[in-house]
Amino acid sequence: MCGIVGYTGNQEATPIILEGLRKLEYRGYDSAGVCVIHSGRAEIRRSEGKLVNLDKLLATAPVNGEIGIGHTRWATHGRPSEINAHPHQAGSIIVVHNGIIENYLELKERLTGLGRTFKSETDTEVISHIIDEKFKETGNFEQAVRNALQELRGAYAVCILCENDPGVLIAAKQGSPMVIGLGENEYFVASDIPAILSHTREMVFMEDGEMVVFSRGKAVFSTVAGEPLEKKPRHIDWSPLMAEKGGYKHFMLKEIFEQPRAIRDTIAGRLMEEDGNVFLEGVKLSDGELAQVERIFIVACGTSWHAALVGKFLIEEHCRIPVEVDIASEFRYRNPIINDKTLMILISQSGETADTLAALREGKARGAKNIAICNVVDSSIARESNGVIYTHAGPEIGVASTKAFITQLAALFLFTIRFGRAIGTIDRDKGRTMVSLLIRIPALLDNVLELNGQIEKIARTYMHARDFLYLGRGINYPIALEGALKLKEISYIHAEGYPAGEMKHGPIALIDENMPVVIVVPKNENYEKVASNMEEVIARGGLVIAVCSEGDEEIRKKAMTTIEIPRDSDDLTPILVSVPMQLLAYHIAVLKGTLACKIGKIK
């Protein structure tokens, strides 16, 4: 969750770095710091807490210079504190770092044996010490960095300065995201695009095992081992305004209301209405290759895993191919049965999720075909896949995923049509029906968003609850999981999502007059079963919040509160149901004051 910004050029570095760090506040952090080199001397300023504390420190003790690095830290090794904040310096070497160094204890013991003294509890300080040790051996900053990085195990994105080579900035990546911005006689480094988008749209995306050296107005790319690389920049058409709140109180609310637009962008240019098919420009697999698929694995983490569960229902229903859904962090540590007749679908908003990337590589090594569903163009997972379906959601600034999730669902629906047409389980007429359903979704989402005021009132009623239970069945069961995740993620209220039919196997014992129970009960094939589960909740005094179809009088009579959504295709109900879940979590978090704690009130 940490953020990195680096700069070298002809401008004052500190304002550029601080601006970039503010654009990365959405990632969450507990401390911040900068280092600028001026006249061969490194000046470091660090503070615990928000960037405003660093601003105050810089107001009393400013730093000047045209080359520098900055960081916002989310604690992994070591508690939040000024001493653990980045940058870290050892000798002449200064480092900021995202990621986790898995062998840092081993390295720390070795360095301590060499007489090195550590000031912090972080794994990052080990990096600065080991580079400084190598620098003393070689006398060459660049070579010292190369030698040191090859001893690290784990994930890192690093920016490095050296007081003894003050005009040089080095950056490298292994398992953590990093992007390079190319300006007019200046260069930028960041862990995410919004940090530097106001300065340049020409970006180079670093891949694992790569390094860049900025010196004398040039950027030289290579592998960490020293092999030269030619890197072509990509033009990013996101405007800086896309990364601003646009008048909304928080980024999360803005992104919730962007979802109709996001869906339109996801499906734009891909629907072949006459043929009842879709065109997925990034999927290079032919109909013949898709017809060879006998099994599908969908692999993802967190919210993307919930999207994957919906994808399983869609693909199995319409394509009649067995689908397994795996949590990426579990997939990479088991021995999955995969061969050349397996298709893997990797879902990741950023395209940089380490566990999902590792799963992709595991599948490739075993001969599986693969397709990525990503939002970020040219991300690692997108680059390494046989094909990619970009969701075109635009930058997602809020920590709690909203529009990225919705567009992942749309992308899975697009893939289902494409795959079904390729293997013959979806004919032209059925394909035309499915395409027409998807076309209607943005307008229906606009209707659901009109419930915002009603949902805010519901949030006021239930904001003080200590526990929530979310129930759903069939294709809507994953949305119960997602609703619970959203609530606990930003409001810090304990919440559990369950298949409605499993309620009697444990959760029912917790239901009483103090527990709100959100039940997804649209009119579909599971309607009567879920309504029966709702009766069980009511019988135990539970406070039922029913997300139901418009005009459902039976549910209105029985539930304490209803949120009514348009009745449409059962397959696309998860998209419509997701919005009330997001809004409920958002408004409760705002009322409790926890949203500011989670993502910061960016001004």
C-alpha cells in the first residue's frame, strides 16, 4: 500500500514529490518522508502520520534541490513511527522501498556481523546498508546497486540516491509496481500513474528484474544483471481531472457514481449486436483454440475473487465447461491439475497483484492458456498473458474497489458470450439477447444510483450495529460476500457474507434483535428459497434489510427495510445489487468517521 515518487530534472524536487505523494494518499499510509540532494549533501525529512505533518516540518526546515525521492509508508516491518519512516540512509546511500524483503533477517544478521548498526525496525534499512557495503567494495554506485539487488529475495520497488554520486537516481522493480514518466529534460518515478500524470503522459512501465539509471539528463534501462534494454513509452490518455474528486466528498463516492460510464467504456466497441457476439481485441485465442478448452480456472484476490465467483456461475451456465475459482495466494502454493487444455483467467484491477502474477506464471509453466482481466494498461499480468480484456474503468483512487469490480463483472459477461459462441453453446439468437441485456445495464445503474438518498437514511439507522450478516444465493451469493467485505473494509464493523442456505449451519445462532441482516432476494429461480431464509431471520428478531426486485409487495410486508432494484436479467443482477452494497458501506463509514481514517480526506 506504500507510495513512491522520485524526480530528477531542472525544477525544485520537493514540491513535485509532495504533490505526487498527495495523489497517492488513497493507498493508505501511516508516515511519510522525502530526501533531496543539494550540493552533494542529502537532506532527509520524515514524520509520522499524514502528509500535513511533513508539510509542517518542511515549512520550518525546508530542503532544496533538483533530485529527490519521497515515500508514504504503510507499516509491514516495524511500528508506525518517524524512525521507521522512509527514506532510510546508510553511509552515503538513501533508499525508499515498497514491498517485503523475505530474507531481510538473514541479511541483517550478516550485516550486523560486519559491524553495521541499524536504527529502525524495517526491512528497507537492510537495502540501504547492503548497497552501501557493496559501494565500499566497488566504488561504483550503479554496480553496487546491481550487486545488492541480486541478493534480495521478495518483492521490491526501490528508488535510490547516493551522496557520493549526487547527480544519479536509480530505480528498480521486482514484484511491486513502478512506472517511469518522461518529461522535457526531466524524469519521474512513481508507484502509480496518478502521482505523475499532471507532469507527463509518456510512461514507461517497468517489468520485474529491470532497473533504470537517471544521470546527466538521460535514462538508461537495463536488467538488474546489466543487460541493456530498449523500453518504449506508452501514451496515457487519462487526464489529471480523472484522478480528482470532481465535486464529490470522497473518491469512493465519485467512483460509485462513475459506474454507468465505466460499464459503457468497458463494452464500447466490443458488442456485435447483429451477430450476437462480442469482439475482444486483446484476446488472441482463436475459436479453435477456445474449443480445445476442457476446464477453466479463474484466479484472483479479494474483491476480484468475488467477481471470479460470479464468473463461474456465468460460464458454467452458458458454456457448460467446469470452472474452478481459486484465491491466488492459495493457488500458488498447491499443486493444481493443469494442462494445455486448461484456460486460466486472471483478474486484477492493477495487474500487479503479486500472488495473481505468480499464479499466472505457474499456469504458463504447466502449459495452460491464459487471459487477463485488468484495468491498468501494460501492467505485468496484462503483458505476460496470452490475451487481455481491459476494463477501461479509469483510475480507481478509493481503496475500496467499486467501479473496478463492476467492470470486471461486465468483462466476465463479455467473455462468456465470446467463449459460448466459439464453442457453440450460445447460438446467434441467444447471443443477441445477451448483448442487448448488457447494453441496458448502464441506464439501469443510473436508476439504482437514484436510491443514494434512501440508502443514506438506512445507514443512519444501522450505523451503530456491531455486527452485520449478508446473505445471498446462487449467482448473488458472491455479492453477499462483497457487501460484507466493503462494510468491514471501510467502516471497521464486523461483517460476514454467507450463502443463504448455509445460515442454519452456524450464523443463525448469532442473529438477534441487534443484528442487521442484508438479504439479496431478487425475483429469480432462488426467490422462494431465499424468502424462506428471510423468514428464519425474522423469526429470530433479526433486522432485515432486503435488496429485492422493484414492486415486490411480499418482501415489503415482511422486511424491516427494502432497497428495490430494477428487475432484469438474472445473470446481470449482481451488477445492479452491488451498487446498494457499496453505498450502504460508504454512508455508514462516513457517518462513523472511519472513511477518513481509511483513505484520507484528500483536498
